[in-house]
Amino acid sequence: MEERLSCHPLAGSKTGEYFVSDDGKVKVPAIMFNPEMLKGIRADLASYKWKSSDFLLAAYAKNGTHFMWEVMTMLLNGSADNVTQPKEVVMIDLSPVEKSEEIIPSPRVLNTHYRIDVLPAEFRKGKTVVVVRNPKDACVSMYYHEKNLVSKLGPAFAAQANMSFDDFIQEYMYSKDMPHGSYFDYTEYMWSLRDEPNILLVFYEDLKLKPAEVIQKVNEFMGTNRSPELVQQIAEATDIKKMRKAKEEAKPSKAMMKLGKELQIQEIDTKGMKGLLTHMYRKGEIGDWKNHFTVAQNEAFDAVLAAWKGGKDIPFIY
């Protein structure tokens, strides 16, 4: 694939900050909103000792992280009630793990958009659920995430709101410089781990099409042993329309407001934060890419998929 640098304010070429694998062969642009915040997160990750009662959820951005985090947390809680604390509080990319335990204590579901080979070895020990979504829908979802959410992260990000879909799709296809790196590199590597005993890989589309069946697999993998009745209740409670409505009605937690201030989110009041959290749940549909891709864009994307090993090996649902 032809490679290109990203115009994203958090691109590795702009920040010079990366997470690197143990052998030094893989480096992924770090999420850096400010140097001190990232320094604290790095130190926290390096010193953290994995708790056997915890779980890790790993997914590339806009591949279903919120969806699966709600599912896993409900299974842990033994309840289909709305989860009041947002997943960002226990997102190791943004929040120091030790401090977040004061808000959401173990057992809990930590989550990340980083591929796990660039994380400290402690984070490869526990049971990990990986969610993979087809790249075309993931690309469209990420585009709106940048326009509607990332653009609110201070003046440096304002240009994201005005980026055309054609410009964005070019970056998505050809850049490894974007925050968290390339979707294609990420997905190919995580797919290679699918048979590891501590890994459960789930397709986002299966979670949408047959939620109770997939949630039961997660239930068995986590060892939560919840009843078929609760599994069905969780399947119903995590319908995207219900999750969006729950976020619209809930007051943002103090922890999320504090994190918003640290990230320098604009309009950081209760109404503004509630709007941002609601935007996390856009459509969640399978095949929405067909409403956005032109014929030329689709042909270019298909050429990338044809040249990519994962495009041949991974049974995506489009």
C-alpha cells in the first residue's frame, strides 16, 4: 500500500509520541492531548500489576468498543441496568489505571484502542475480548466521530469538522500515522491472536445480528455464568437506540466531567458533555457505507482490501 502522513493533530509525525512493541518492530502513534497527561499514563501503565479479576476489551476506534463494554460490564454486574459510569473512565489510553479504580473498582472491564503488543506485558496476561468491524462501516463511523466529537477537543482540532469524506477515506486507507495507527495493521495483528486461549474475538456485525448468542459466548468466556434470561435482557438493553436514550437521560458523572476538562473539551458543561456522550452512539448499522462511498471510492477501497492479507483471510460482513 502507498503510505502517507496524516493531517490529524495527534498524528505520530506531529507529536513524535508512540507506543512501541517489545522488539521495537511495531510503533503506533500515541494519543497525546498534552505531554504531562501522556507522561502520567505511560508511567501508570509501566508500573501496573494486572488483577486476575479484571478483563481487557480491545478494539480499533469505532469498531464497537462502547457496545461491548456495556455488555461485559452488565455481565460483571449481573444486571441489565444502564451502566452509569462511561467506559472512558477505565480507558487506559486516557485515564491512569490506578486512579480509575477509585471510581470503578475491580472486577472491571478496562478498554483500549491500542493493539496489545505495544502495551506492557501485564496487559497481555488476562482474558481479553477483541471486537472487529468491517473496514468500510468502521471508516464511515470514524469520519463522523472526527467531525462530531474530536472537533470539540479544542481549537487545534477544529479542522476535523471540515474534513471532506474523500480526504478522510484517503487517510484511512493509506496512513499509518493516524492516532492508534492503521486499521489494517491493527486488525491483521489482532486477528492473528484469535486462537490464543485468553482471547475471544467477536465480530461487531455478529453482535448486532445475533446479540443473545454472542453475549452468551462472552458470558462463558468471562466465566460470569449469567442466566439465559439475563443474557436476553442484556441483549435488549444494549440495543443502540436504548443505549443512546439512556445516555441522553443520564447526568454525566463527575469523573467524566473531570476527564473532559483534562482533555480540554469545548463547551464542557453538563449539557455539552451529555451531547458528546450521546454522539458516541450514532447509527451502529451494518452497510451504512453504501450511503457514503462513491463508485470511485469503493473501487479504491476494494483495491486496498485486495492487496491486504486480512482482506482475503478475515470473513467480514458488509
